[in-house]
Amino acid sequence: MSFQKPIILFIALFYVSFGACNDKDAIDKPEELTKADYPNPVINPDPIVDYNLWKIENGKFYLDGEWVFLKIAKPLIDFSDAEQVERLISNLNTFRNKYFNTIELNCYWHHFDTDGDGIPDKSLAPLAKLVDAIYAKGMYPCLSVETYAVGGGTIPEDFWDLYPDAFAINEKGEKVTDTEYGFGSKVVSIFHPGYRTTAHTFIKSLAKGIDTRKILYFETTVEPQYMGAIALCYSEAARDEYRKWRDINQLTGPDSEMPSTFPVPASFITNATWNKFRAQFLARWVNEDAAAYREIAGEKAYVAVDYLDANENEQQLRMGDPVEFLSHLTAANIIQVNWTWYFPDNKPNQKAYDRVWQVRKATGKDWAIAEHMTFNGSDFVHFKESELESILENTLTQGTRFGWEFVSVTNDSNGSFSLYNSDWSPKRVMKFVDQYWGYWLHRIKVIDKNENVYTITKQNKPK
């Protein structure tokens, strides 16, 4: 009996201790973090944006040697309108409070130049003031232009009085308007020398009117393409350029010769030689626009170019040969992919990224690979949050993590393209970014380090 009580006590203590251990394990079991567990960063009250410290390399932007992921706001307003510009300046703190560190100013040709000669008739003072104000707030200004007339841009009406023969011509011999996107604007032939010279005059005039040192990068015309639903271009200007190109390349075969009458047969519309020329000339157009910027801003000015890779059955019409186009882009520092998500199948647009990476690797070009319109106010509203997450993750894994571009960063509850309500609260799509900005910064770093996707727990929650 004298040994029985200690043995019973030992057994009792063992079971109590074992049970306590089990309870402790249950209490300490790692709890998965949610997106909300990652705090948004503290906003720097006095950020440094010294343009002497800027560098784009290895697909990223660096400030004084430190990688900075760009959250790019693109407000679609009339930058020739002093009242609209002043309103934007008054909202710059709001932009900063939403963690935007870059603002891109998309200037429509017809807003500034009413007579179509490429020389602005409206004052550039509001635009210059805005560039200075953005820079003074510790953000990076960028400048883009729309000098084409497909998908929303418009050529100044009086331009057509100066160059009535500058119309794009379809395979039937007809002048073309933008019926594809529904704007009805007159479509210009990019082969017309008067058009290109005048557009370059406009680009250089804009650049002369601002402090180009404060511009992080310049963007050529939005979504450079021919059209996806109409075969272009069979104008006399196109014929002249094609003839010169064939001579330079010593091509004399009748199969690739442009027909002299309309309608143009389908066999020529899809001809490989013709489409190789179209792709190379499209790249030439973009390269010349970049050269116009650099003539004023200097040879080291950074240039972004949109790459539109949409429905595959339209790609030949849009740009002749996508890889040929990309291979002849000699002036680009940043490639902005559109579409990043293949909407018809609701999946990553793999072919677009594959083509960009193929050319980047083959040519050794140090392109930053980002997106044109990571999110906009209309194209993503039907996606669930899980799908929005997949779209964002796709951009991070397929690009170089240069930045995200959001269009249009304006406050209009009723505006179909605006990402914010009138009180500056984010609409649903943008809220998924803003509300979890701390989480997205974490994901950007994790993906960039090529770490495996893993579950973060409360024990190693970021401070």
C-alpha cells in the first residue's frame, strides 16, 4: 500500500501533463494569415524622387539603388484644361494616401492642337505645372500621348484639311473609320509621311513645354496596331513604303507584290512577306515616336511601349507578325502587355508573355515587362475576388515586377471607366488592391525571390 499511492499519483500526473500538452498544441497550432493581416505601409511624409537617382534595369525601377515597385495612376482627363488640372493637383495627397507613387499623364493630340499642324494651340502651362506638382509631392510623373485614331484617340479635325490623302484604306479601297471600337473616328494611315511628321511635331512640342528631367518614362501612342477587324492598309502611302521595302530587301517575286486594283484578295492580305513588312513598319512607327521624345528629353530618356496581343485570330490583322514587331522595337525600355488575361477563356494570356519573353531573351534586351491597364474601371467588374487575385498573381509571375497601372484613377461614381467613387472610396475592383496593399507588397517580394508559395502563420507574421 505504501507504494500504491505514488504510482497512482505518477499515472495521474502523466495523463494530466499529456492532456495539457495536447491542449497547448491546440492553442499554438499555426493560424493562417489573411490578406488583412498584412498592414499597409506607413506613408513617407517626405519621399525622395531625385531624378538623378533613377534607373531602370533588370526589368525594375530603382531609386538610389533600391528597388521600388510602381503603383501607377492614369487619370484620363483633359490636360489642356486648366480647371481639370488644378482639380487633379488638389487631389495629389489623396493619390499618395492610396499608395500611388507614379502618375501617368495621357495627352490626347486633339485636346491641345485644334488646327492639326502638330503645334499646340492650347497653353502647355497647366501640364507643366502638374508635372512639377507631382514631382514636388514625391511622386514620379510619366507622359504618354494618343496620336492614333483607333480605340479612343482622335486626330484633330483640321489635320484632314492639311492631308486629305492620309486616310487608312481597307481592302475594298474605302476610307476607314473606327467601327471596331465604336468611336467612329477617322483612321489615319501610319504609312503617310505627313501624318508621322506632324505627330512627331506634336510629341516634341509637348516635351519642350515641360521639365523632361522630371519624367520617369515616356509612352508612345496607346496600343499601337493597325486594326483587328479591318485589313489595313492599302493606301498609296502604304504602297510607296512597301515598294521601297521590297527594293531594300531585293524582293521581286510576284506573289508578294501588292495588287494594283481593289478589292485586295485574301491571298495577299495573309501573305507572309506583306505581313512581315507590316510588322516591321509598325515597329518603325513606334521607334520614330520614341526618337521624337528623345530629341528633346535626351537619348537616355526611358520609353514605354504597349504590346496588344488579343484574340489570336486577329493578331495578323493587328500587327502583321507579333514576334517580328517585337523584334524590331529598338527604342523600348518597358513593354506593357495588353491583354495580360485571355478573356475568352478566362485564363492567363500565355501567348502574349511567351512572345515578349522569347524576343527579350533572343535579343538580350533589358525590357521591363509590365501591363497596359492592369485593371481599368470596366473590363474587370464581372470577375470574382478569387479571379481578380489570379489576374494580379499572373502579372507578377509573368512580368518583371516593374509596377501595376490603373486606369482611370478618377473619382466618378457613374463613370464606367473610373476606379473610384465620387467620394474617392474605391470601387470593388480597386478596393481589392487598395485594401490589401500591404499584402500585395509582400506577395511581390515573395514572388520576386522565387520562393515557393507557402502558408504564412501568426508566428512569423510581418511586423
